[in-house]
Amino acid sequence: MPSSSMDEAAPGTVPAAKSPDDRLDSWKEIAAYLNRDVTTVQRWEKREGMPVCRHVHDRSGSVYAFRSELDAWMRSRNLAAPRENENTGSLSTVVAPSSATVVLRNRWAWVLGLAALAVGLAITLTWVGKHRWPGGTGGKPIESLAVLPLDNLSHDPEQEYFSDGMTDALITQLSKVGALRITSRTSAMSYKGTHKSLPEIAKELNVDAVIEGSVMRAGNRVRIAVQLIQTRADRHLWADIYDRDLGDVLRLQSEVAEAVAQQIQMQLTPEQQARLRFAPIVNPQAYEAYLKGRFYGATGTRAALKRAQSYYEDSVRKDPGFALAYTGLADCFLDQGAFRQVPPQDAYRQASGAIQKALHLDQTLSEAHGSLGYLDWQFVWDWQAAEKELHYAVELNPNSIEGHESLVWFLAWSGRRDEALAEVGKMRQLDPAYPFISLQESGVYYHLRDYKSLVEASEKSVAGYPDGWQSHYFLAVGYEGSGRSAQAIPEYQRAVALSEADSDTMAGLAHAYSATGRRNEAEKILRELQTQSKTDYVSPYMLAVIYAGLGNKDKAFEFLENAYEEKCPDIAYFIKADLRIDPLRSDSRFQNLLRRMNLPN
């Protein structure tokens, strides 16, 4: 029998004849057959002696294995190997037989299959707990964890939103265990499809353990297979398989989170237990629409936001009691308003209604409180209420990197340098691999008008995420504030291109043109925005910025007044720190405007 110690078949020998249907011709096929990811099966081959053969040539990645040998190897270790029925495509379970394990022979019998699965897993995990890993995790307790992207076992690219969404949801549930540090979705998803080893990943993320696994969907049934691995010793601590109707998926995620907390001996407070166990039944089609909304909303483009909005609207139509869908819908409206894609009062009205519905259904939703804090800050101009909600959102979910982000920007906008930078430090400690830490620092230095530090942070941000328009925008502002307006122009131009001609980036470019004597080009941008305003919303604040750069103070104040009257988020956000309106600051009209806005010192 081939083993992991055999790099290739010995010259002159011929493996025993087997049926072509019995052969698996790649790591990917082997992993799919065993319902595991490629990293796991490669580790099994290396450390556990799983039978894998290599062809006689120098391509180390070219392997093959036989189903019958893999089945025998799995049986020898009392391991459960769930996989897809090749003939029907339905979910079935093969449990390796042992003296106390039930073999699922009637694949059409779903209930018998679940019973066999439960018995097999119970025996396997009991044996594991008593014989392989005594004392739980042993040694240093697990205090930090990353959920790696769940494999999509449907092998259908159209289902990627589902596996990504389930990964995201599991991260969210585990984040409710306040004493456990959880890596953000952004950092975890960067390892999708990676060939790095688990110890490498754990070192980069600075975590004690990882969860990896897979998800498979068949109609309205979903199966999640997960395993908890302690990364220092690269050893399995726990594994389980969950089968549910799609409508009960919220409960499934809660059960996984509770099981992980139990396995790592993490004590949950009664409040944490209650929050984890609050898992209402959700309409399956509503949940699917919600996952699609999350998938498209994460991209942030104008078209993607509209598409995400339509999915969230479909989700709440199908299930008016689904609180998370209302929060997602609110965030779509807030993003469209903040990025000047719709009139601010339209965004405020619709976002406010969705947030109130979400909180009526679930007062403990960190996401909803964070959205409410942002709404109070940007659209309502209730600064005290905003800070209270933003702090409460982080209190409810200390692992929420998005919650910390919002708090960083609010503190920086308030002029509280030390508090804002301390919050950035918390983000770095929470998730050292988070790719947007430098962007948060840029936001802090922007509001503090510390242009030297802004350039340094933004250069790091551009290097780490060159396709992010905000990184280029902040770098341009840093150059302008440092008296290097000519260097700012290409950065503004890049920001315009990446942001789909956002009016803030265009106003910045126009200002830089004015500052370098290219008045005609600045006036051309002004005309373009004026033409656009006849059919689409254009922020009056951004028109005021361009007029200020061109030296037309009366026009600038006219549009600032328009921005004030419509409670444009831009005027509240930018007016304290924006260098583009510096020529207006000594004017009595400007001081009068600040008094009416009652901004915090």
C-alpha cells in the first residue's frame, strides 16, 4: 500500500490494478472526496500517513490516491468522512465503521444518516478527548482565534457568496465571546485559496488557534464541517459536522460558537450565553438574499451597493423579522449618502427607518448601534448621541474591527488625538494583519492637520492597498498640506479614477489645479459637476470647495449655506480640517456658520 514515506513508485514496480473510477488525480480531488480542504489533507499525508502516491517525475504537486485506500485509512482512525453522493449530488454521509460505529448504507434515509453521523462523531471525539489530547488545549490557554475561509464543496463558483457569507457569519458569532480575540473577516478572507501552512498563517495573524472547514448546500439543507486546530503544535482539538435546514442556520452558527468556547475552556457570562443563544428561525430565501447583500456590499462600488440594497430589500420582504437584514440595508443607505450617491436626507430617512426596525427586533445588535452612531454623527449632528452609540457598539462586540474604525474616525474628527491613536493601537492589537491600519492612521492625521505624519501613513497605505482610492486621496492632501501641490495632482487623478469620479476627489483635484495655476482645468471640473447636478445629486459642499480655490468667496459661502440647510454630511465631516476652505476661515460668515453648527471643540 502506498504511504506518505513513498515519494514515488519504485522503478520497475506496478501498483496493484484498480478501477479507474477508484482513482483521484489531484490534491483538489482528494480533498473534495474527504470533505476537507487541501491544506488539511496535505498535513494528513505528511503527519498521519494518509496513503497518497506521486507520479515518477519531478512535479511534487502531481499526486493521486485511491478511494478504497483512503476509506480503509479513515476507518483505521475512526474518522468520519462526509462527502457528496457522486450519482445524485445529494448530501450523504459515510462514517468509518468501527466496533461501535453505524455505517450509513441507505443514502436516501436522511434521518438514519444523521443518527449514524452523531454516533460516529460522538465515539470519535470521545476517543480523541480521552486518548490523544488530554486536558483540553494543554499548556497556554487559547486566547485568540482566526476563522479561515470555509471551502465551497459545491464546486459551483456561483455559490461562493454562500461559503464566504457563512465564514463571515461564523466570525460574527464568535466575536460575541468578548474574552476571545477574533481576527477580522477582511484579514481572514485574504487567505482564501492560500497554500501557506497553518503555522505560517497563525504567525502572521498572531493567533493561538484556527478554525477551518467546509460548507455544502443542497436545496434548503446546509452542512458545515469545522475543526479547531491549535497552531503551536499544529494539532486538532475538536471537530464536528452540523446539518440544518437553511432557515435554522442562525442557530447552527450559535452552536458552533458555543462549542468552540467550551472546547477552549472559555467561560461565558450569562449575558454572552444569552446573546449567542438568541437565534431565531429565518426564512431560507431571506437568508440567502442577505448573504448576497453582504457579498456585493463588501465591494463598495456604486453598482455593487445598489445591487446589495436590492438583495437586502428582498430579504426583509421575505422575512420582516430578520434584524440583520435591516442593518445591512441601513448600511447601504448610509454608504450611498456618505459617498454622495443620493441626496443626504433621502439616505437619512431610509437608513433611520431600517435601523429602528433592526433595534426593535434585537437591541443587542452591535452592527445596528454602530450604524445608529454613524447616522447621529453624519446626518443628525447629535454629537453626544453619536459617541454614546459608537462606544456601545464596541462594548457589545469588542472584536468588531468596523466598530473600532468608526470610533477612530469620530475621535479624530473631535480633535482627540491621543484617544484616536490609542484606538488605532487597539485595532492593531486586535488584528495585526488588518490591511487598513495605515488608512485609519491617515484619517487621524487628516483631521489633526498633521501633514508630515499624513504623508508617511498614506504612503504605507498606498503601498499596502494600491487600489484603494482613499489612500491616494489622503496622500494627495498630505502633499498639498506640505506645500507640494504639484505632487498631489497625480494622486488626486488616481483617486478620481478609482472612486468612479467621486465629487470629493474631483473637488480635490480642482483645488490642486487652482493652487498650481491651472485655473482652466479647475473651472472645467466645476462645469462638469454643475452639469452633473442637473440629473444626479452633487454635494453643494464640494462646489463650495472649488469656488473657494478659485477665489470666489461669495459663491463659496452660497454653497456652504446650501450644504448647511440640507444637513449635508460633507460639511459636518470636512469643515473643521479641510485645507481647501482655508481662505474662508477668517471671514465672519464662516465663524457664524461654525457657531450655528455647534461643533465640538
